[in-house]
Amino acid sequence: MCITANGILLENKGATDLVKFHWPSFDDVLVGGKFYSDAIITHLRPIQDAYNRYKTTYRMVKALLTGKMIAAREHTCSRIL
């Protein structure tokens, strides 16, 4: 591992010094009957989709309740809003 700044060598470590670093493991989800494993993000996608639907529904209901969506003038319900 070489550390340089503006073309100047600041530090040069050998391979034995690299053992001290903690290398995180990026495990995948093992699926029975498949050769390749699935990524973790594949299983998080439905949760994100459900959250997005919830937020969209919440915003629409909030807009309807606060009177932001107004009917046309000739419509009978326009007097209520």
C-alpha cells in the first residue's frame, strides 16, 4: 500500500502490514437450487416499493382533505370546497 500526495511518497507499507486492516465481508443471500446467490438489495426492493406507495397515498389523501384539488366552477360540488 503506497500513500502519495502531489506525487510525493508519504508512506509505503508491505503486505504484512495490510493484515491489520479489517476487511468487511459482503455476503449474499444463498438460495437453494440456484448456482448464483441473490444480492441483499433484491430482497429489499419490495419493502421500498410498499413504502413509496404508502407515501404517495398519504400525500394524495392529505391533498384531498386540505382542499387542494378543486372541482370546475360549473360542477355542483365546487360550492362545498
